[in-house]
Amino acid sequence: MEPPADGVESRPLAAKLRDAPAKITNLLQGMAKSVSRQVLAIVKSLYPKADLSVVVEGIAADCSDDAYKKYLQDLDPVAEEVVKFVSLE
């Protein structure tokens, strides 16, 4: 732990801890947005004519929970490969 920089007001630890969940949530949302953008860019680079606007609508209404779980399992190896190319910076 370091003393606060000049001109920065010191805050009690309890106050910092109260702010931590919101800061973590914001960080995770930013990371998810960045990764999603990169993955969709990869898809678009491979399929330039793909209409990605339907992704915004979420899961298809006629997709069952079991089918969705199967899609996730089927795409696991693909996700592992994509992660190698995704930068969080």
C-alpha cells in the first residue's frame, strides 16, 4: 500500500471496498464488449455478407435450452482457438 498521491484525498478502506463491486462490474462489461467486438469482426472477416444484426436479438425464440447447451458444447473447441487471437487491450 502506498500513501495517496499529492492532491488526492485519502479514503477509508471501507469506502474503497464499497466501490469495488461497481468497478469490477464496469471492467468486466468493458472486457465482454471488447471480446464480443473482436469475435464478431473475425466472423465478418470470414463471411463478409453475414448479417450480424440478428445477433442483437439474442437466442432464437424456437431454440430449446437443450439445443442451446449443445451448441455451447459444440463450439467449445472453436472458442478455445478464438481466445488465442483475442487481445484484451
